[in-house]
Amino acid sequence: MGCDRNCGLITGAVVGAVLAVLGGILMPVGDLLIEKTIKKEVVLEEGTIAFKNWVKTGTEVYRQFWVFDVQNPQEVMMNSSNIKVEQKGPYTYRVRYLAKENVTQDPENNTVSFLQPNGAIFEPSLSVGTENDNFTVLNLAVAAAAHIYQNAFVQVVLNSLIKKSKSSMFQTRSLKELLWGYKDPFLSLVPYPVSTTVGLFYPYNNTADGVYKVFNGKDDISKVAIIDTYKGKRNLSYWESYCDMINGTDAASFPPFVEKSQVLQFFSSDICRETCVHFTSSFSTFKS
């Protein structure tokens, strides 16, 4: 019995030691295999997991708006009083739900180009009101006219058209009109070839953003999805120095193996510049 017990203990110790050695060997091998698989699957080319999710994102993307509603427009216009505003929001739209178009690979430069169709769907459940909520805001057409046309005679003409169209420095419009466009009565009377539709994002629906050209990661996985050019350019010609550069991705995806210490850069065509995000803390969306 003593022999059997000793043999069992020795056998167990040997097996444990062998498993420990194998574990020490296989763990880094497993890590290498996982890393190799990730590097293969995140390349933006037909047949990879990343490409499928990149062409049409499987994650819902939202854009939220807050509006400053002017509370004392008459006092501002008549007495030059300080403006009083009330912030209202969020008003939420789902965006980036349409698949990329004209996806074209360039094997020579390891890049892929595409157009991003624009579309926005209002999400009532994530908003404080409806698209038909009204706001009193600055009349962009009236405010801009005096700045653009500073000739005295032209301003006299424009002022008469403003009065004729019953427009003023402030106007009340629905959220839908402010964002996506409305026919401006003042601009409709201007005897110049100007667009009569005004909207912060007009035109948007049924349009496309780009052309974007991004690196596909075939030669360097750390560059995957990073923008090479936007509309054929690497600079915007809007800002000075670094702010004018087109850096990062389009925020739809980022290179793998991102560290918490890294700064994630992405370019937003809506604000015509690059911006970035920093890691601050972790949180869980799991609910037990």
C-alpha cells in the first residue's frame, strides 16, 4: 500500500510538472496564434471579419444635438439686451447605417477607397422631444447677408428685401428645419444666384461623404483604417498648421492592440477637422 501511495504521488507530481511545462510552452504559442489570427482578420479586404463589419457597421451609431433656444429675441433686437438662452436636448439621430459604396482596393499602395452614404433617422426614445419642436434661433441668412455684402447700396437693397419677406435677426423653426433645411423667404427674394435652402446639415440625406482613401493594413496592421487622403487631399485648407491636417480614422474602426495610454485620433467631415479621445476609465454595460 505504501508503495502504491508513493507511486501515485510521484506519478501525480510528474504529470503536474509536465503539464506546467507544457502550459508554459503553449501559452505563448497560443498568444502568437491569436495575434496572428487577429492580424489576418482585421485587414480591410474581402473575406475578413473586419471588412464585413467595416463596410456596414454592426454597431449602432448615434448623433445627438442640443439647441440653444433664445428666450428674449425682442429685447435683444430692440434694446441690445444680453441674450438669454435655454439649452434643450438631446435630440438623437441614428447615422452611419448605410453600407459604404464604391469600395475599391489599391494593391500597390495597400489602400482602399470608398464613399460613405449619408442618412439620418430620428430616434424618439433617445430624445427629449420630437423633430417638430420649435426653437427661436439666429436667422443665419439675415445675419450672414450683412457680413458678406458690405457695400452700402447692396445693404440698402438687402434691408428692403428682409422687410418685404417679413424676416428678422431671429426666427422660429422646427428642429427638422434647422438641421436638414428649409426654404428661406428672404433668400427667395434675393436677385442673385444663391441657394434658397438653409440648414446646418443641408444637403445630407441621399448624399455621400468622400471619397475617403484609407490604409487596409495589408503591409502594416498598425495603419489599418487610418485615412491616407480625403477627397484627394491630406490637408483641408481651412485651418492653420496642425489643425488643418487629416489624421486618424473616420471613427468607424481603429487599428488593433490599442493601449489605454494611446490617443485615438479621428477625422470628422461634419466639423471639418480632426479630433481625438483619451482613455479615462472603464465601465460595464452588463446588467445582471
